[in-house]
Amino acid sequence: MIRWLAFKAFMKKGWVWVKTYWYLPVSALWMVVTWFFFRQKAAMMIENFKETREAHKKEIDIINKSKEEEVNIIKEKIEKSVERNRKTEEEYRKTTEAIDKHAGERAELLKLEDLETLAGELKKLVKGERK
């Protein structure tokens, strides 16, 4: 009788466990059934998974390679732009130096001329503007 009560208590505890974790025995039963019926196709399914994984890896490699190419193109364009800016700044510096030099030479010439010549030039300029 005690054995029967112990067996009954064990079965009740087992039933509570099965009610709580029902998905574990169902999953185990499903695995056994699929293995029994589809064991010949298992190798084919595994091969299919391997091919899918390799195809995915190839696609990722292609995406990474195209990204690297785009980055390299952008870097080249930036380098060209920086070089163009450097050349433009150099030309600007040379031009401003030439203008400054010319203005300095002109100022020296004007200083050397006497006041009467300056007055005559101013007269000509003023008369020319009033006409």
C-alpha cells in the first residue's frame, strides 16, 4: 500500500512537471519521429544548410568589398579636392603678392613724383569726372 501511495505521488509530481514543461517532451518526441522518418534526408538537409551558409558568407564578402571600394573612391576624391584647394591657395597667395608688389611700386613712384605733377594729375582726373 505504501508503494502504491509513493507511486501515485511520483506520478502526480510527474504530471505537474509535464503540465509545466510540456514543450520539452513534445520536442523530444518530435525529434525522434523526424529522425525515424527523415533520417535519409537529414544529410541532404545538412548539406542544404551548409550551402546556404556559404552563399550568405559570399554575399557578405561582396558587400564588404563594395563598401571598401566606395570608401577608397571617397578618399581619392577627398585627396584630389585637398590638392586642388592647396593649388588654389598657392595661386591666390602668388596673385596677392604680385598685387601688393605692384601697389608698393606704384606708391614709391607716386612718392618720387613732385607735388606739381600730382596736382596736375588730380586736375585731369577731376575734370574728366565732371564732364
